[in-house]
Amino acid sequence: MSVASHSTWREIHRPAPRFDDCQFYHSVGLPGLGLVRGYWDLRPTVDAYLGGFDFAGRSVLEIGPASGFLSFHMERAGARVTAIEPPMERLWDAVPMPHFDLEAWRRQFSAAIDGVRNSFWYLHHHYRSTVRLVEADAERLDADLGDFDVGLLAAVLLHCRSPMSILEGCARRVRRTLIVTELYDATLGERPVCQLLPRPDVPQVDTWWSLSPAFVVNALGLLGFADARVSTHHQKRESDGQPIPMFTVVANR
């Protein structure tokens, strides 16, 4: 692995890993291998997932690329993509949970994340991609990283202790458009709310929030992205084949 360091961020370059060392987050078709299944299959509905946005000629700041399915899709659509991953030591905002073995969870979870990051580099080399991968804290992106036309946060905020901090950090580096996709819970109604999901009797520590579309619209408006539109769609969850409701906000300055 080669690393180019700039202040508090590092651009990462890695050789192609073995396929067997990969864990794919999104399903993808590969020559000679057929359909490689992940946790989600966005292939038929990726344009809806991204709010129908035209990425041609745009520079994109993507937070949390996972296997890079969206990164490489946007690149094929004509975008110049910089993807942000947190350093492994700042990997996840784990929910505090009584009587939960957090260290054991982190060891298991880190191994899974290693597999997902391997899948990104497997696809990066397979596609001969020019997508940049940068390790940085998304809440504190330095000015020398550059500014971007578009920011993308796709199913990221629900996993963050402070969604507003992530949005604010990205907004500082985005000139024109922020795109946010999240799970859609119609029971939250029309109010700008976050519902705290963890419960003391349910041992899960990696998902914090259910966000209403109005929360995202309101938050982006506070950050200067006041011209917003909301769309809803369904995406296939591979574990059971169910179509899961989601929403996307595309907001412009």
C-alpha cells in the first residue's frame, strides 16, 4: 500500500487483493464470475437511489464508498470522484451499550470492514478506475483537500453519532449540491426529526438513527442548501429479497 499524506488526510493506493479476501457490500456483475451478491442490489434502481442527478463533468465528494459501487457508477457517468473513508482507528461511532463486549465487536467488525475495503480495491483495479480514496475525518475536511461540485452521503447518517456534524463538515467542501439518501420510515411523518433506534435490550451498536426527509431538508437548508427536492424509491435487500423504502434529498445552494 502506498500513502500520500497531506495535513490530516491521506490518499490511499493499494494493490489488487485476492477475490477471496473481499466482502462485497453491493451486488455487482463481474466477467467470469457472474453476479457477486452483496448486502444490497442497487443495479436496477441506482439512478433513483442517486436522485436522478446528472454527474457528467462534476467533481464529487463521496462519504463512505463501501465497495465503491456508487463511486464507479458516478465515474462511468462522467464524474471525478474522491471517496472518503475514516481511518480504521476512527472507524465507527459505536452506540454505548451496557454489558456489551465492545472490543470483541470491534475485532469482528474490523475484519468485515477489511473485506469490504478489499472489494473496493478489487473493483478499482478491475475497472482501471481513477477514483481517489482518501482517509480523513469527514467532520473535519481540510481546505487543502479541495472543493467539490457535489457531495454524496448515501446511507451514512444513520450510522453517525452526530449527523449534523457530518453534514456540516461536508458542506464546507461542497460548492453546489448535496445528495443524501437514507432509509425511509413513513411513521416519522412530516416533522424534521431523528428517532434514536438503539435500545438497552437490543444488542446492536452500529446504527443510531431513523431520519425523516424533513430533517434532512431542514438540516441542509441551515447549511445553505435551501433549494431541495425529495424523492422516494425502493432498493432490494439481498438477505431476503425485500424492496426496502428509501428517500433521497437533492439540495442546491
